[in-house]
Amino acid sequence: MLRQYELIERVKSYDPGADEALINRAYVFSVNAHGTQKRASGDPYFSHPIEVAGILTDLRLDDETIATAILHDTIEDTVATQDEIENLFGENVARLVDGVTKLSTIEAQSDTERAAENLRKFLLAMSGDIRVLLVKLADRLHNMRTLHFIKNDEKRRRIARETMDIYAPLAERIGMYEFMKEMQTLSFRHLEPDAYESISTRLNRLREGEGAATIDRIAEELKIVLGSHGVDAEVTGREKHPYSIWRKMAERHVSFETLTDVMAFRAIVPDLADCYRALGILHEKWHMVPGRFKDYISTPKRNGYRSIHTSIQYGEDRRIEIQIRSQAMHEQAENGLAAHWSYKQGDRPDGQAGWLRDLIEILETTESPEELLEHTRMAMYQDRIFAFTPAGELIQLPKGATVVDFAFEVHTDLGKQTVGAKVNGRVVPLRTQLENGDQVRILRSDNQHPDPGWLSFVVTGKARAAIRRFVRQKEKEETISLGRKLFDQVVARLPAPIGRSATKAALKRLKLAKEDALMEKIARKEIDDRALMEALMPGMGTGDLHSAVPPKGQAISIKGLTPGVAFQLAECCHPLPGDRIVGIRRTGEDIQIHTIDCDTLADGNDADWLAVNWGDGSDGGTAQLRVVLKNEPGSLAVMAGIFGTHGANILNVKLENRDGSFHSFCVDIEVHDRAHLMRILAALRAADCVSQAERV
């Protein structure tokens, strides 16, 4: 454990003007506050915060951050209070300590919820000051270094999994690659102990054999080759860490012995121009491995990381990876945001603005812990691609991102209004996945809104959160609207009119605060007709519910509601505007709209049947047809031509059966209404090559 004077000397070595008294007070306070508390290792508990502070001195952080590290567990694990910290160490340190403090009072129902709540707190705290995250990462790193002292295997695995899923990606996102690598290696050791031991043993054998000498020899040769062409480079080599090797083995489905790129080298050159000169020299001397070149200088990672990555074929059976960067780039790569954070001037480096802003936006639009973790993992832990706006602005996205993800990344409002897109000048479907270097133009409309179906293909947390937020809001509005219409139907069946006072009294009896909450519960059948009647007019809920018949014209209109939000158009019968329809309402579910003659209605004994109709101007739907064609040239073209002539878009065609002279097809088409469909069926039946055409 660092002694008090040693910690002060470390800070003074890079910040001679640091507040020595502040750090001394924090050191003494922490030792006294933690007193006789012990860690699982048997060491005094205060050794942990002191070691965390020592880790942060390696990042050359300021005195307030060092004091925060020393104090970060005092509020949670001792009798110290927030007010006491603020009085003794100032508002800034107190705020930082509060931001880092783990919320032991959170009562979560699962590990997922607990992890998500901790992440939620850190994200909120980070939005005000990134130093909260730096302290927390150092805290987690030291805990991982001592994790083997915890005897409970399940607890060790839970902490390791949380580190692998949340903290290592957070470290990567702010460019702290050394933190990330050590966290991954330590987590891997506890999550996959057999694999870790196997790979470590092989690496030790490699090191004890010719491995170390080989690395030194290759590094020296790279340095000589670069120097002979006038590039003065510092070249170092190393083996890749066990988790990185294990991932490559899993991704490529190969054994350790068949991996050809276990070694990695780094060439640090004087300036940016030398980076590209060094690249040219290496590619001239050795063959480049196709597909393994990345230029993060021209297109830096979102966390500010800049470097050139390439792989070369060194000898007949060995590939080596080489990173080329300047000294300034190297410092940024080693320590990320911490490398150039100037706290006293209140600077906010560019690396924070993008990804952290997105995570905060996701945080504000998610509802469940599972959803939060899903989005943050997407935002933090995926390989990136680069696409461009028409104006040339660079947009970074995860691999697999679509044009809709691109639109939301440019601006949330643009994403919401997306109706189409052009990629490299060509109109493409919204689900099109983007490639590196694509230029994307988003086509927008003020009348457009997010489609719930987009959730089936978007991959970024920002897009998914925005779409889900819209769907939730739209569902709430439309469910309330449906509930109000159902409420009016029930009221019409009462023996006497009621006023506002009766509704207020009903809310009180049902223990609901607002009318909207009542309407939502009515729409979802969480309050049935009998209970509602009893609440509105005590004594009425015990009688015959069908004694009063609703007046004519009381059917619910579904005009203006969004299929898939407040109600679902049943896939068993595909109702169209113009069909006679009925609504089926089950507890806790959206209302299902069926045609009146749908076969599945016989199974609806546990559901309410609602009188519904199409509102004026209802338009559009999917019809499923079964068409039997003669097995002769041109038959399929005739069928497609009839659909095209009548303005029906084909969504899907499936060959169901081959029967010698006839082929049976199942066809999904978009039509305006039932009358439109009838015209299409009539045209199909009139064609010579069509043996049979009917709606399914």
C-alpha cells in the first residue's frame, strides 16, 4: 500500500502546484473513517481507496480527483456523510464522491437491474464531470486485481461479467485501452478459467522458448528498415493478451497453434507525416495482409483514438500486426480522455461530446434495466463503420447499421421523419445496411413518424430508444382514446346519465389518480364493464350487463389509429377497410381486429367482443391470396401484370404446391380496401392462365 508521503510525491512529480493539504486531509480522514474494516484479502480496507488513488496518479490526474479516489467509499461504507465531506473537502470533491458512490440502498430484483441502476447513476454523473468515470474505472480495476480473494465463486463470476459487459467497454469508449485490456484479461480469468489457463500456459511456453527473442529480433528489424529510409522510430513488440487471443480463436474457429498473428508491434514516429512514410516503407518491404488495414488517423475513432493499423506477412508462416502512430497519438491511445483533460480550466475534450451525449439521451428514453443495458452495449461495444452526409460530415456507426440508424445519428428529428434514403446516389430500402465510405442522403417528410416495424432492423441504441419512446407515447395516446370510447359505451348502458362528479368518485373508488389511467385500464380490460359500472353507479355492477343495449351508431371507429400500436390487425384474416370487423379484447393485451367471419373467433370465449368499424378515409392493408396457375410459360408474368395494372404492390410470393399441370401460390399484396381487392380477384379469375383465385 502507498504511504501518505509516497502518494504526495507522485502527485507533486507531475503537478507541483497541487493542493498537498487537501490530499493529506483526505488520506487521514479515509484511514480514520474505515478504521478496522478489512477486505476479503485480509488487508485494511483503507488500502483499497489509497491504491485507487495510486492508479489515478499514473494518469496524472488533478488533486481533486486524487482526493475523490481516497474518499470514494467513505459515504457508503462508513458513518461519514455527504455534508461532512463537503464541509471538509469542498463542494467539488463532495459532488465527485457522491457521483462515484455505489448505491447500496438500491433494492433490485435481479443482477441485471442492479447493474443497470449502477450504470444509470454513472451515466448521469458523467454528464456533469467525466472524472466520476475515471475514478470509478480505477476503483473497478483495483477490485478486479483483488477479485481472487473473494471465496464465493458465483459472486466472483457476477463481478467479472459486469466488468466485461459494462466497465471494459466504458474504458474502451474513452480510449483507456490499457484499463480495458487488463479488465478483460482479469474478467476472462474468472469467467473462462480453463481457457485462460490453457492460453496463458501456451504464451508462457512461447515466452520461455524463442518467443521473447523473436519479438526483440523482429522489432529491431522493423526499426532498422524504417531507419534506413529516414524514419526514426521507436519500435516495441508484445504478445497479445489472453482474452484477445481467445476471441480470435472463437471468431475464426481455429486452435492456438494455427493462429499466425499472436505478436503485435508498435512503431512510434516523430510526427503525422512520418506515420504515412512508415506505412509505405513497411508495405514496400513486406506484403500487406488484405482486409487488415485501418486508418484511424484519417478517420479517428469516436473516443479520439488515432493510429494506423496494418498486418504484414513476415516470413512464410507468420503474420504480424503493426500500429503506427506519433508520440502525441500514443499518449492519447494509452490514457484516452485522461491524457488531455484540463480540469482547472474546465475543458471538455471532443471525445466526450458524441458517445456520452448519445448514452445520456438513451438513458432518458429507456424504461427497463434490460433495455438500458441492451442500448449501452450496442453503443459501446461494437466495431465501427464510417459513412458521410451529402455535406461531407463523417458519421460513425456500428457494423450492421442501416440508413435509419444513420438518420437518427445525424439528428433524432431527422430519424423520426425518414421516408426514404439514397446511398451513393441510388434509392435503397430503409433496412439497407451501410458499408464503410457510403454517402447517405436521407429523404424526409413532416408527415412521417417512426414505424414500429423499424425495430426489427435498427441496431443503434439511439435509434431503438427514440422509436420505442414514440411507440410508447403513441400507444398511450391511442389506448386512452380507445378506452374513452369504451367508457362512453358503458355509460350509455347505465339507467341514468352521469356527470363529472360521478367520474371523480369512480376514480377514488378504483384508487386511480387521473382519468387517463382509468381509460388505459379500460382499453386493456384491466377494469371490466361490471367493475366500471359499480364504480360509476354503486349497485349497478351486480345486475345483468346485457340488460341495456347500446344505442345504434356506438361502434368504435379505428380511423386515425396506428396498426401495431393501440390495436393489431389480426394476421389470421388480414382485415381490410370495407370488411365487417369485430374487436377482441383480452386482459392486458392490445385489441385484435378480426373479420366478422374469421375462424379463430370461436376461441374467443375469454374475451370481450367490441363493435368496431372503419373510420372515414381508412385506407390500406395487406391481403393474402391463394392463386392456382396453369403450368405454362408466362403464367406468373400474367398474374404479376394484373397486380401491377390494378395498383397492388406485391409483398411476398410463396410457391405452396406443384400438381402436374398446376402450381399453387400464396401471394401477399397491398390494397386500398375490400372493393379494390374484389376488382383484383375478378381480373385474376377472368385470365385464361388462372385456374383459381381466392382470398385466404
